[in-house]
Amino acid sequence: MILNIIEDLIPNLAIFVSSSFLIYFFMRNRIRYKNFYDIKPTAPLSERMIFGTIDGIIGSIIMHYGITVDYVLIDLRHFPIMVSALFGGIPSALITGAIIACSRYFLFDEPSFSTLLGVINAFNMSLVCGMISTYLKTRHRWVYMNIYCFSSITIVGIILLDGETSRLIFSFLLISCISAFCIFYLHDYLSKTLYLLRKIKENDDKFRAITDNISDVVSILDKEGNTTYVSPSIRNYGIEPKKYNAEFYGNLIHPEDRASIMSLFRNSVDEKKTFRIEIRWRTSNGSWGDVDISGTPIIENNMVNSVVLVCRDITERKKLEQSLLYLSNNDGLTGVANRRYFDERLNIEWDLSIHNKSFLSLILFDIDDFKLYNDTYGHQAGDICLKTIASYVKEIVRSPHLLARYGGEEFAAILIGKNNEESYKIAEKIRTVVESLRISNTSSDNKIITISIGLATQGNISFRSKEELIEKADLALYEAKKGGRNRVVSFNPKL
């Protein structure tokens, strides 16, 4: 008999479990609890009435599949009452109790003392469970409700059943305890699942709200390199998001940069490392722009399953950097290198020359009688003269060599890998080109602008330092001035 009762009550539990899944599915947008302990009767009254009605219907269905012993209906209807009280407090529990009581009275058998006692007990459990849920500030409200309902049902069973059949109450309480644990863990699992799903959706909405409204291109690639998401900002580059994957490895990235970023991507997947790189990619007008790409691997179960790429357009920043670099390295008037950059390059080239035992020549030249030219023609004409000479000379002194404005009307040229004879020819060519410009200077003896040049070469003569190299080139320039100007003098120990 005991085993039969347990077996017959299992469908009751199955009905309640199945209905719980359905309730959580249809009410998923209304149920907002982190776990079973977090459930409180704080929902609006309309929602509590909905919970109460649904649980009342479930309780009625459970009674339909209950068992009858000596005209006493045995089932698990108290669980819908407790769950209703847990979610909706007193109003919800009373609605559930009322529906169950009406079903018990009108639908199942002729009114009797057993029926009347069942109706009273349904209201009794509803009221007390509702009060426990509403007023007890403890996380163990479910336990207290079970204790009260078990006690109430036991008392009713003792009253209605004779001495022999009352032993069946033990079987009922056993399956009720098991059911209580099952229902607890079921609702705890469903509450946590809905909470996590809601948080995932909220985070996804936040992520999309951010990525949909920023100019940076955010994309997610799986470990094979296939794009699973790309932000709408990719349209700024004339590409529809659905075509991004093909464009990313096709025409968007500059061919010379494609191998570099693919290598970093593979390394990020294999080594679980972040990376950052600046590359060129095609803009919406077809030209090449600069972007800064940072990649962050998403690791699950100690394996990379995707990589998040954030691509920021830095074209304007790179232009600004290049502009600032140009201003910091170049003379504002003539456009050739300034004294600061000249000193920096001379340090580097001197060290390389010593290390490689190679030639390094330094040319210093200035414009003859330039002060008289300024006094005669004015400083604006002097500026034009400087710019004109610099523009012609830099056509002769090209990379990897360097032409710089050394100060005032004086210029310097670093010639890399040129011996003294080769450097002298270049210096003479510079002098000849300036003379051929025939810039009028009536204040000078030659009546035109000319230059005097001093030359010193490391390698033909071994100097102790770059400072000595400058000193000897300056001495050669002094000798050129002293010798009548408009000439080239190469340093030698006899000077």
C-alpha cells in the first residue's frame, strides 16, 4: 500500500515540475530573482493575482490526479499554495487556496466532512503560508512553510483516517519531503538561469549600444578568423557589415600589412595573448588611411574561442604626428633639417662610421657678405635668398645624406660613405649651382650671391670625436673665407 501511494503521487510531482517550467517560460520577463532565496512577494498586485490564478489551476489539476483512500483525497496540492505564497504573498496564496478549495468542493465528490475539512485546510495553508512569506525576514521561509503544511496535513489525516490507514501519512510525508527538495532545487535552478540569461541580454544590449554608437570598428572573429560580429561603424569605410569578412582579408587591409596582422591574430589564438598594431587600410574614398588595431582573445575553458578586434582610425592623428615631427626636425624657413635634428643625425652617423670604419664627410658653408645683402635688400629678400639656395642645394644633397640649416646664413651637409675626393666634388657642385643662380648682391665684390665651403672627412683623416670633425670643417670654412670667398677648402693638417 505504501509503495502504491508513493507511485501514485509521482504524477502529481511530475505535473507540478512540468507546469513550473511552463510558468518560468511564459513569465520569464516578470520573474527577476537571483536565486530561490532571493524570491520575495514584491511584485505588483496584478502580477501576484496572475501567479495565484496559475498556481490555483495547477493545484486543481494535481487534485484530479490524486488518490482516494477511505473517501479522503490525497495529493500534493499544498505545493502550488506554498509557491504562490512565496512569489505573491498573502493575496496570491489566498487566490490559489480559493481556486483549490472551489475545485475540491464542486468538482470531485459529494460534499462531506472530508470535503469541508479539505476546503478549510486549503484556506488555512494559504493564509499562513502567505503570512510566512510576507512577514518572516529570513531566507528559510520555504522550510517554515513546508513544516506548517506538513503539520496541518498530518492533523487532517489523523482526523479523517482510522488508526490503520493513518500509517499511510508517513508515506505521504516522505514523498512530500522529497518533492519539497526537488521543487526547491528546481526553482533555484530556474531562477538562476533566468537571472543569468537576463544579465547576458542586458550586457549584450549594453555592448551593442556602445558599439553601435562609436566610430571605432568593433568586430568579433572566431579562432578560424571568420567574423561573427562587426559594428555598424564599418559603414564609414563604405563596407556593409555582412561583407566585412571578405573585405577584411581581401581589399580592406593594405597588401603589405596583411601578413603582419594575420601572424599576430594566429599568435593571439595560439598563445592567448593580446596584440596591437598600426596598419593601413582602405578608406571610403579609396585612399589608404591608418588604423590602430588591438586584439583581445576571449578565453573559455582555457582555450581561445574568439578574438575581439577594436579598429580605430588614426589617419588624422598620424598626419598630425608627421606634421609635428616635420616641425621638430625641419627649419621653418627653408624646409631643410634644423640644428637639433642635424646634431641628432651626426651623433648616429658618427657612431656608425666608427663602428663600420667607413667614410663620413661634413660640409659647412655660408653665404658670402649676407649681412650686407640684408642691409641692402631687406630681411624679406634675405629670407627668399635663403629659401632659394636651400631648395637648389637639397636637390644635390639627397637621402641618405642630410642637408641642414646650421644657423643664420650657415648650412651643413652630412655625406655618408663619401671619401674626401667624392665629397669635394659634391661641395664644388653646390658652390657652382649657387653661383649660377646669379642672385644680385651689389654690396659684394662679385656683385652676386656666392658661398664659401669648408670640408672635413672622417676616414681620410682620423678625428678623435665628432666635435673635432665639426671644428676642422669650420676651420676649412674659415680658410675659404680668408682665401677670397666663393671657394671650397678641404681640411688637411697643414691648415
